[in-house]
Amino acid sequence: MTAGIAGLERRAPEGSVLPALIEPNSVGEALNDALPRLRTQIEALLRSVGGVLLRGFQVPDAAAFRAFAAGFGHPLLSYEFGSTPRTEVGGGGSGVYTSTEYPAHQWIPLHNEQAYTREWPMKIWFHCMTASAEGGETPIADSRDIYRRMPTHIRDRFAPGILYVRNYGDFDVPWQKVFNTDQRSAVERFCQQAGIRWQWKADGTLRTTQHCQAIEVHPETGDTVWFNQAHLFHSSNLQPEVRESLEDLLGAENLPRNTFFADGSAIPDALFDEIRAVLEAESVFFRWQAGDVLMLDNMLAAHGRAPFRGPRKVIVAMSQAHGNLGRF
């Protein structure tokens, strides 16, 4: 359905109030000047709604966006153990990155940032510097509603968690980029600390396996949320012809990434058809405007990206690491 929230045109499931919209008190108000009076309101809306869209404020550049994100009291996080290509904006450990650098014609399905790991950011910000002329929305969805809508048989099967298997090489992000090092010993230290099993293969490439959550409880609100990226990592996320070619070339066990049930058994493709249908039903779409800043509670709200045409620039910042390293 299509609905409006205080002038925000969007497509959303019935009953959705995501995202909350905040606009300036006066024309030309700078977002960083407004932060002191807005911080309490924003944090309350994040806990209740899951996401806030700040529209109409002046955000002159990436540095101003960075200052706004850093103004919530937590250091901005570096993008470690990444699963997609990004580029740091400004350099020098700024904590601001490009959004995922996938080709413009591709969908990026709904997901919670770094839910494929056992440590993730609690807060994530997006700043639209250039809005594409066609498409390019960042769809969002309430992770609590996704969990509630998810069929019981899937929730039960996913409750013990899932296994993520990654093979780093020519067909995915190389391990040197993922781990921000070219030293095997540094990779092994990271994996040991993060509860990741690793294997150096005979050809010098790396395979990792990690048992992670599929369902989580928000540490502040107590809400149960659907929190994983199984549908992105599973081989069914590949185009059929690409999947077939990679399986023929590499073997099914060497696909760049895949997911399995916690006991190591295969997850049927049909189950992901059901999961993707739930995600589609819960998706909220709105058109970016240049200058927009979207702030999400990363556990309460998932995000994605629609295909687009023409120039588009959205940058990202993350903060407040949280995790469950001792659980599995």
C-alpha cells in the first residue's frame, strides 16, 4: 500500500510507521545545530519505531555527516570482516564509507548490517548526497514484524542459529580486503577471537565457517528480531545460471559463500522462497532526497538497495558494537 507520514510518500505494509520523519524548525537549519534539541527525541524514536528520517536539514558535506553520527556518543566503527566492497570516505579512519559498491542494476536484499557475524553495530546512518533520477531507494523493514510474520516452522528450524561458510578468492571479496591485512597470522588471531573456524587450502585461499544467530533479542527493548543474512549468503541468492556455472567450476563446497542449518545440513531453496516473501511483504520504500539522513537501530530495522539509473551517492556510518561472542 502507499501511504504518507507528515508529507513523506512511501510504500509500506499496513500499520507500519517506519521511518519516523523529523523536519527542521526553520528553512536552512543545519543538522548538527539541531542535534542537541533532537538527540533525545531521535533515540526514543529509534527504540520505538526503529528508524528516523531527517529531511530538509543542511548537511553540507561528508564531514558534517560524520560529525552528526559521532554526536551520539559512540566512536564510529571501521568496516571489519566485511562481506561487500566499500570504500572509506575521507581516509584516515574516518568511519564513513560508501554504501555497498554493487552494480547499479542489482538488488541488495533486506538485511541487518553484519548480522552474519557475532558482533555488529547497533546504530547505522545513511546520508544521501546524490539521489538517483530513477530507483535507488533504500528499502527498510521492521525486524520485529519480520520475525512475527515468519512461519513458525522456519523460526523453529532457525532458532539454534545457522552456519556461514565463506571461500575467499577470485569470485568474492579477497581475504586480504575482508580482514584488512595480508598476514595469515593476523587473520588467525581475528578468527580465534571471533569464534570463526578457518582453513588455509592447498591453493593458498581461505575458507571460514562460523556458527551465528538467526534470531536475536534486542538488549535494550527486549524485542525478539529476525537477525541473520542467511538468504544473502545461501547459494539460492545467485542467479540460476551463475550458480550452476560456479558449482561446475568450483564444486558446491567451494562456492564463495553459503549457509547451512546449525547441524551442518543443507537448507532447501524452497525455504528461502518463504523467507524472501516475508521480507518483500514487510518492505517500506521511500524516495531519497539529496541531503536526507536516515538513522536506523540496526537490530530493529533491516535495509537494502533497489536498482537505479544515473548518478547516486549514499554514504554510511556505523557505531556501538554489540554481540554474543560467548553464546555458541
